Amino acid sequence: MSPSPAAPASAAATSANEALAPVAPDRRVFQWHDHASLWFSLGVGLLVMQVGAYLMPALGTQEALVAIVAGSIVGAGLLGWVAKLGADSGLASAGLMHAVYGRTFAGLPILLNIVQLVGWGTFELVVMRDATVAIGRQSGAMAGAHWPVLATLLWGGVVMLLISGSMVQLVRKLIARVALPLVVLSLLWLSWQFLSLAQAQGLEALWMRKGEGGMGMLPALDLVVAMPISWLPLVADYARHGRSGGAALRGTWAGYALANMWCYALGVLVALTLPSQDLVQALLLAQGGLIALSLILIDEVDNAYGDAYSGAVSAHSLLPRWSVRRWGLGVAVVCTALALVLPMHSLEPFLLLLSSVFVPLFGVILGRLAFGADAAALVARAPAVQAVPVAIWLAGVAVYHLAPKVAADAGSALPALAFSLVLAWATRPRAAALASAA
């Protein structure tokens, strides 16, 4: 029997590399409010609140809030800038890496990105599991030793279920219409409860509280910027579905900045009023904290989903025979399995170390692509290796790790980002050179 005429087309579609091809204009449906709701939702998380609590007691209350506002504006602005690149070009993060670093060398940062996304996806499942068990024990429903395993499998199963559907529909319907209102209500409730507690303890005294030292303003700014910057390798995977670059920039910037400020500030407020090593337990002590924390926990699912989906897009760019959906299910399974066996809290420093390579990586991408370059055209004619961007990236990684040793108060992320962005911009090919190469 001769093969069906549809078979070759089907095989071609299966092996087509969706990550390296621009999204078709008719599939770009996200408007600014879709970007804003997605990134507000992704910006809310228990981990963000915990990092906010780390600012205390080293900083004074007013110093901490200045660092939170300034760091959120800068960090979310960078996130929005990369979102604009994704929306303008229609390319995923893997495509942007190909355009800047070359089609062969780009495989290295893409592979590192997959490793970090699997790591952070696993870490999110661990955070969700621990919070679920804490909530269950608070309510008296989870007393046995088997509950952590069941909670891990539960949340892993939820991520697999979500990853099997449409990302676009998930963002436009589930997140925007259901998850976002619930998480805003939970944040409002927790904010009200802890502000009331602060009022009872003496709001003016807490507001005028001085820091104990041990952290300068620039390292604190670095700590706040760290959260939005950690999403840089993911943002284009979603923004490429946007109708315009300007809307992607504004929506991503506004949504993430607001969420980052709110969660960091709430973490500071919790640390001021109920100092505790366990943020979840502190939140549970608030009146109605059980319900509010449960709603935030449900919203935390989209963070794990985001890691799995972007990991799938990156993996698909390397091995397009598997669809993004199939890769997504595989990544979710791996994250769930690792969450069952790895001591993730002890692996957090490794994940932060791995994340350090992406700050200068995207500094170079912004310096090369954000000033009028046609990223989609560059992907089509990319050589195997772009030597100059590679060298700047590696030098930027060195700056990231050396800056605190040379100037202890300078931080790491901002110096490395500024170094790589400015140097990449200064060495970018001019329009005439690009035209002659074409």
C-alpha cells in the first residue's frame, strides 16, 4: 500500500522547529492586559516574599522600600525590554540566542537554560509541597509521613495537566479570569492583616526602624532585581504571541513590577511584625491566613508551569522531532521525580550560581538586538558561532562573580548586566555591514 499523501506533510510538521521560527501574525493574540495578567501572576510567589524578608533586619524599613521600588522598576523594565524583542521578532528565547550567538554555539546556553528550568521547576514543586503539608497540618488533615509524597505527586500531576493544553488559552482564560482575581484578593487580605498587626505594634516605630547593617543599598537592589532577571530566559517564549512589541513591553513591565513590589514589601512587613525563619508558618498565623495562603499556593502552579513550558520550548529547539507539548510533559515528569528525591533547599545555591550566567547572556542579547536589528533575519543567516558576543558573555560572567570581590557594595547582577549590554551595543554590526552580509 502506498503511503498517504498527508504523511510527508505530517512528518514535516512534526519535525518543524517551532522555537526557531517566528510565530505567524495571525497567531499573535496577546494584548497588553494579557501580558500584564500573566506577569503579575508569575511575579507573585512564596519565594518572592521569602526573599523580601531577607532584606530585614540588615536594612531599615524605608531603605528596604526604596530598594524594592527601584529594583522592581529596573528589573521589570529589563524583563519588558526582552518581551518587546520576542513580540517584535516572534521568536522564542532559543531563537534570540541563535540570532546573537550562532546556530551551533547557542546550543550551550539553551542546554544550560533547560537545566536551570528543570531545577527551578523542581524547586517550585518542593515549595508547593511544603506549603501544602504546612496548611494540612495546621488544619489537622495531614498528620502522616506519606503526605509530602502525595502532595508532590498532586502538584506534579496538575502541572502535567496544564502543560497538555494550550498555553495561549491558559493565559487568556484561566490566569486572567480565575487565578488573577483570587491571588489579588489573597494579597489584599494578607496586606490588611499584617498592616493591622503593624498598627497594633506601633506603625510609626516600625516605619522609622533603622537597619542593623550587613547589607548596603546596592546589594539590596541586586537582591530585588534578581527575581525579575531570573525570568529573562522565559519571557520571549510568551511575548512572541503578542500583537505588538510596545504592548508586550508595557504589560510585562507593569504587571511584574507591581507584583514584585507587593510581594517583596509583604515579605518585609511579615519580617517586621512576625520574625520567623518559616514564612509559611508566619503567614498561617494571620487571621484568615490559611485561606489566603491556599489561594497564593494555587497561583504558584503557574510558576512551575512556566518553568516546564519554557523548558519544553528550549528542548524542542534542540530536538524538534518531539513537539513542545510532548517535551512539556517530559519536563514535568522529570521535575516531579526530582522533587521526590532531591534535597532541593540545599541545591538552591547551585541554582542561583547557574542563574548567574543568564544575566550577562541577556545583556548581550539586548545590546545586539534592542536597537533596530532584525532578529528573525539574523536567525536565518546565523553562522555557527558569533565569536564577539560569546567573548562578551564569558567576560560578563566573570564580572558577575568578581564584582563583589572588587567592590563589596556593588552587587553582582547590575554590574554584569551593564558591562555586557554596553560592550555588546558598542561592538554590534552596523546596518551597512548587515546589508552586505545579506
